[in-house]
Amino acid sequence: MSGLEGELWDLIVNDIQMLSTKGCYEPVSDAISLYLARRLRLLAAALIGYGRDPPSTILDAGCGPGTSTKVLRTLYPRARIVAMDPGTLNLRRAALAAGDGTGPVRGVFEGMPFRQGAFDGAVAMFSFRDAANYLGALDEFSRVLADDGRLAMVDLYRPESPLELGLSLFHFRYVGPAIGLAMGCGKDGLKFGDIHRTVLSMMTPSQLIREASRRFREVSFRPTPFLVGILYAEGPRRAFTHGATNPHH
């Protein structure tokens, strides 16, 4: 459950930027999720403000071309939103998508360029599985969130059962590329098959809950249809030892 490493990390980042430039990434990703992704992004964004004053500072980690950033801006029009991504082209699109009050910052999960307690809320929407080091990423989320800060992550996960894992890999390895080809991405649509490699690398629900609970006081995980889950965490445990290194700097 270490995360994406080396050439695979570079491959996934480059795939996302290239497909986003072609205008293929978000439409095809939505279709692959049977159009559940849009609702799940909205739900995850709502969780960081549910039952309290709206967050004033929000981190969109792994913002991609700005789909999730735009959702955050709609829900929290007065918030200062920071869109973080390793890809410069994605950052430009995110800033344009979300408009005023959105600051693009180049960075990775394992080495976020922010001070401790900088954010009231943070989200990672279909991006956490692309981290190079999952435990280091969770360390950083607990560091940059305020004492009562909230984290909401929505993403694919690695199923616990072999049957579910087999179905997941078939869908993302074969159905995903077929959808990409059918939706006009050309041969680049085949790159959607790389998603299955991120599923293989991703943590299982039990691993996510265990590791998040070491870093946050309140943690829950809810699976949703199509092997997507929402992890909610609140209240960083400041006693937890940080020190993850950034393998890309």
C-alpha cells in the first residue's frame, strides 16, 4: 500500500494532463463512473462544511483540470481555495474554472508547500490513489489542517475480496479504454486502461480506516456503487510523528 512510484507516477500524471488538454479526461471519467462521479464530488465537498460555519480556507489536493475546484467554489463562494497539482497545465485550468479567490499551487501530496494548520478543510477527489506515498500523503493532510479541520476523499479503492477486485480490474482495464475510444479520444483513449494499475496500488478500505485513524480523531469510510468510497476524517492528531519525504523533489 505504498503508492505509485517512479515511472508509474510520471505516466499517470502525464496521461491526465494530456487527456485533459484534449478535452477527454473529465467526460470519459464521468462515463466510466456511470456519471456517479459528479454527485460524489458534490457530496464530498459538502461534508467539509456540514453542520458548522462554512470553511474559509480549503485545499483541493490533486485538483486536476479543476472539476472539483469548481464544485468547491459553487458551494463555498466566499472561501479562499487553493488548487494544488503537480501539473502546471492542470493548475491553469483549475484557476480558470474556479475564478476569483482560487490560488493555483504546484505541489504533491507527500510534500505540501503549506504551513501547519493552514486549512479549515481539504478534499482529494479521484486523486489520492495517484499519490506516490499514501502514508506520507495522510501525514501531510493531518499537518496542514487546523485542529478541527476536516478531510473528505472520494476515490476508487482496492476491494478486499478477490471477486470484487477482478470485476474492478476488468472494468477499468477494458471497459474504460473502450469508452475512451467511443467518445472520440482516438488511440489516446487506450490510456484510460492505466487506471487499473492505480487500483492495484491503492489501499483497501480497512487499510484506509486504520491509517487515517492514526492521524485523525474521527474517521469514517463509506463505499458507494462502482467501487468508489468516501473517506471522512476530522481533527488531526498532533502527536503523530510527521516527516514524510517528497520523492519528486
